[in-house]
Amino acid sequence: MSELAMMTVTDLPTRATESPTGNPGGAAVMEKAPERVRKPSPRYKVLLHNDPVNTMEYVVSTLRQVVPLLSEQDAIAVMLETHNTGVGLVIVCDIEPAEFYSESLKAKGLSSTIEPES
């Protein structure tokens, strides 16, 4: 049998753990776990579609009720964009609030859809 095969576990050399300063028996160094990279959640556009039924004032007040983040000027800008081009961008947000805003606008008689932001 070879000499290594005849050695027992107690015969094998041991190595003391050293701290970064070189003192035997010091604190062990923990490696930092890699940071997780989070992908941003997809964003969605809430769109308002022009209709010949609702007044401009009603559209502005409804936008402000449904999307409290919109200022009076922002709501007017969305209404004018919708009136002039046929569709206006209300807000860009995560899917759940986008669905809520769109459904709330529809419940108040406005035409609204959502689509992924490109």
C-alpha cells in the first residue's frame, strides 16, 4: 500500500484559518452575494380616443377625477391632443394601474384603450 493510503485523517496536515491581517484564528471573510439585476416591469400607455359626444369640459374634469396625477394643464393638453389627432396619451404606467385608469374612463363614458409602451 502507498504511504498516503496508510495515513489516517488525523495524520493529514491541517491549515488554520487566517484573517485578512494574517492572525491565525481571526474572523472568516464572507464573500458578498452577487446583486440581483431587476428588469423593469413593462410599461403601458393609457390612450384616450376622440368621440363626438362628450364636451371638452367633461373630458378634462373626468381625466382629473380618474388620474389624480394630472394637473389641470395636463388634462387640457390630453383633451386637445385627443380632439386634434383622434387619440391622446393620458399616462404611461404599469399594467394594473393602466387597466384601472382605462376601465374607469370607459365607465364614465369615454373611449380608452391601453397598449404596451414601445
